[in-house]
Amino acid sequence: MKIEIEIADSKLENLSDSANDQLKAIYKKHIEDILDEAGRLEASRNGSGNNPEITAAIINDAVEFTKKY
């Protein structure tokens, strides 16, 4: 699954090419960190062995966790 993110041009208009590339690298890593943590949270909460399902609440918890660490 591919996720695309739209950011208003007005927020990006003053970025140099290298700043744009760096921003992309940073948000990719940040989102991957959130998804990794969400997977760990889901696994720790799924004691019944059901199919894994990462919910919006788990994503929110993962975001809060990654902000702290």
C-alpha cells in the first residue's frame, strides 16, 4: 500500500532542493518509526492471537510514544 501526503505549496515554496530532499527523508523515517511502534503496541495488546489490526487509537499511542523517545 502506498500512502501519499499532500502539503500546501505555500509551506514548501522557500525550500531549497536539498531541504526538500531532507524533509522527505525525515518524514519517511518518522512515519516508519510510528508504524514500527504501532506494530509493537498491537502485538502487545493482541493476546488472543487474532489477526493483527492497527487501529487509529494505536497510531495515536505510537505517535505519543515516539514524541517522548
